[in-house]
Amino acid sequence: MRIKKYVGRTFQEAFEQMKNELGPEAIILNSRKIKNGGKLDFWGGKEYYEITAGLDSVSPRNGRLRGMANTTESSAATGKATYANAKGARLDTLVQDSPKNGNGTRPADFDFAAWEAERKKILEQLSNIVELRDEISDIKKTLNQVADFLKYSRMPALPELFKEMLKKLVDNEVHEDLAKAIVQTVYSHTHMTDYGKREVVTRNLLNLLGKMIKIAQPLDKIKRTPYVIALVGPTGVGKTTTIAKIAANLKLFFNRRVALISADTYRIAAIEQLQTFANIANIPMSVAYSPQEIREAIYKYKDKEIILIDTVGRSQKHDQHLRDLQKFVDAANPDEVHLVLSLTASLKTMLDVVKRFQLLRPNRFIFSKLDESIHTGNIINILYKHQLPVSFLTTGQTVPNDIVPADRTLLSNLIYKGVLNA
């Protein structure tokens, strides 16, 4: 396929150029308005029409059209190798001069005309291969553009930079409708002279995301004692490791008096893991096998400033297990209940967890396993639907290091750019 772009002052002018050169069988692959001043020229730039058109060099009548893809692939592979050798050199230097005798003269019977014809044929083939390679590259670019157009065909009419930001949000798994609302809001609050200024638009977007996020009060600022905190969540989200990190940071860096209670009596390994950490950090710890024992342990540590309770992980699909867990949480009567959500889970799963765990009245979110997550846009999906403050993010299994107190700048960068700091 031959692909070429045509530019005219009107669509008809560009179309006539295309038709005159490629003929009536040409196919329009893409068309758009462009300005001679580029994307940043919003004042006085002349508008032109650009048409990207293609012409299939193989007629469908001869039955070879169906085999074009395979032929193109084979030719592309050959062309790529030849082109690599030809890089930086003229094509006519790739074909050696006519053969000569040892003394530098041509043989008497040498057919110069035949040799020259063969030489021209080879040069023409090489030229066609290089042209084919360039055409394939253009086709790939065009197909990628078409794929993006189809994927985001319902995108609102926005300047290019805003469309780019919308695509980035959606690619990071921010729900499409929410992403559109966010970008439209940024667009409406950005002056038209700044539409093409990436730094300004990005700052406006991050500021808006920050306003949509609630941040929990830092635990080191808590004055009332004893202050009771329970961590709840499904199995495998990292509650035990997370509670150890919180306890270690409160004691080591803020010199707070901390105590631990484990109610995860279904996993002996969890109790042993937390007990080992408590011994190393010199933090008192108790194990509660019943709701009554939780009340007794809290009373035992009434002289501590912060009491952290590790609960058993429960599947959100098992109602009876959640009701059993509710009895432990109700007996503790905690000041804060942190629901731990793994960022490796799908949005559907996370929303289901939040819905089912409402029984335990969580009032904080902890997002875990950031180091294992590919897409972080689900954070804003959850926070938009369930407007609870975020307390911590966990970034690995190392105690006490791999935990980060939540803040708006950090979360905004994470939602949009996929990184903690940028």
C-alpha cells in the first residue's frame, strides 16, 4: 500500500490533490484540520486540511489481495535486513562494478549491456524494498492512530493536550466517565491561552485530584489516649505486615507508647510473625481468642497511647465469617477502623470488598501492595465512590520502611502519573 499526506486550504483542495495523484481508488485513512503555526498558535494561525490517503498497489481483481499481508511481512523482513546494510550509503554503491580480469580490464566477451540491465534491476529492487519499509512504518502508525480513535471515539471535544491527559488517566484505569468529568473540569478552569501549556494544565489537573482526596489525621498527632485502631480486610492484603510497620514507626520515630493485639487466631503463622516483631521492637502484645479477651487486652494496655489490633482476614463473600469478625470489632469499639485494600485487585473486586466490609464500619483506607500494582488509577475510583480518608500506602514487605503516610500530592501523582513522586 502506498500512503501519502495531502494539505490544502480546503478539504476539497486536498482531496483533489489526492485524487489526481493516487486516482479514484485511493482510500482516505485520516483527515484533520491543522494550523500553520502549530499547536501553540491560538491567535491568527491559518487553518489547513490534511488528508492521509492510501492506495493498494495490488488490484483485488487478480485474486492476490488476500495474500498481501503475508507478502508484505516477508518483503518487510527482507527489506529491513537490506535497509540496515544500506544505511548511510547510496543505493547505487551497494552493487559492485562490473567484473574485471586480474589486470583490471574487462573480459573480451563481457556483455556490458546485459550486466548494466541486471545492475539497474537490482538497484530498482533495492529502492522498492526501502520504499516498502517506509510504507509499512507509515501503515503501522496509521493503524495505531485508528486503534486509539476507536478506543476513545466517545471522548469529548477537547484541545489535544486535554485529550492526551484523558487517555493517560483511562490507560491508568481511572474509570472513563470519571476521567472525562475530571478533564472537563480542568478544561473549564484553564484559561484558553494556557490550553497548550503542559506544565500549567498538569498542575491544574493534579490540584483538582488533590481536592478530591481526603487525608487521615497522622497518628503521631493523636492526643487522646488510649487510642484504639483496628485493621480489617480480606485475606492476603498484608494486614499483619502493615500493622507491624505502623507500630514500629510510631515507636521508633515518634516515641509513642504502643501496644499490639492479635485477633488473627485462624492463622498461627500470623500470630508468630507479629509476636516475633513485637519481641524485637520491645512492644507489648496480647492474643485475643474471643471478643471478651479483646476488651480485657484493651483494658490491660490502658496506659498506652495507641493500641493496634490485627484482625483475621475474611473473604467478603462469606457473610457469616464477616459477622463473626464484627463481634470482635464491636467488642474493641475502636476509634479508627482501617480497611486494607490491595491495589493488585480489580476495581470490581475492590468495590465489592468495600461494600461487604461496611458491616465493620471502616472510616479509613489503607492501599497496600503498591509495588506489585501496574495501574494505580483505581485509587480515585474508590475514593470518589466512598469518600473516606486515606491513612497509608504500603510499598513492599520490609518492616518498618515500606510504608508511606498518605498526602494529596503523593496520591495525585500516583493516580495520574503512576509514580509516588514526579
